[in-house]
Amino acid sequence: MSAHAHRDKHDAHGKLIVRLRDLASDAARLTDGLGEADLSRRVMEGKWSLKELLCHLWRLQQVFEGRIDAMLATENPPVASYSPDGDAEFDKMAAAPGAEVRDGFLRDRERFAERLEQLGPADWHRPGRHPDFPRYDVHFQVEYMAHHEAHHTYQMFQRRSLIDVKVPH
């Protein structure tokens, strides 16, 4: 691998970490200034509230970080699929006050980003065996997380616009 290609791989990891921080910043902005009633209100029938979306992002980060722990500690461990349906930890988060969920998610995101910054290039490519993805490693997991969060951030934008047309800049 050329020096340029090697540097680009490291840049890709740094860009993912920046993206996760940016997504957390968007979540903070889109929930800023809202009280418990607005954070908890389901403004689209059958769809999660802003608080529930934050809980999902936070819970998924916990699940994904557990997968990363396994990939770093064990050679090619099995990685189970995740569904929020029936997840008692998600339910416990959703029962907490919205401000507590928001602050906890943001605090935990920064800790997670700092942890990712400490990973070496080989760590990013430690594999795991996922039933749905033939090539799965730490990098894939973090990139998947970023794409998944972007989708839910869009949903947060939608929900916020239905609560208060004036979405914060």
C-alpha cells in the first residue's frame, strides 16, 4: 500500500469520528429548547417521538460498542443482529426524562468518539461474523452506525418541524 493510500485509510477513520460528533450535534440542535411534553410527544402517528429517537441512537451506540469490544477482544466473534422491539434497556431509557436522555446520549457520544480516536489502524479492521453482512469489522460497524444515525437525524428534523416550525439553526 502506498503512503498516500495508507494515510487515506486513517483519514477515513477520522472522518467517521467527526461525522458521529456532527450527528450528535445535530441531535442536540434538533432537541434544543424543548420541554418534556414536546420531546415525548409522538407527532406522527405510530412513529417515535424525539426522545424515543434519541433513546434509539443512544441504545444502538451501546449495542455497537459492545460489538466493538468483542471484536477487539476476541478473534472474529459472532455478532448478533439487534432489534429495538422488546429491548428492556431501550424501554428503561425511554422512561427517563428527556433532558436526562439527551445529556446522557451527548456525554456518552463524546466518550465513544474519544475511544475511537485511540484505536490503531489494525483495530479498525478487527473482524466479526454478522449474519447479514459477509465482510464485517470495526470500520464497517462505525460506518453503518453513521449511516443509520443520519436516517434517524432526518426523522428528528421532521418531528421537530411538526412541533415547532422554527427549527434552530
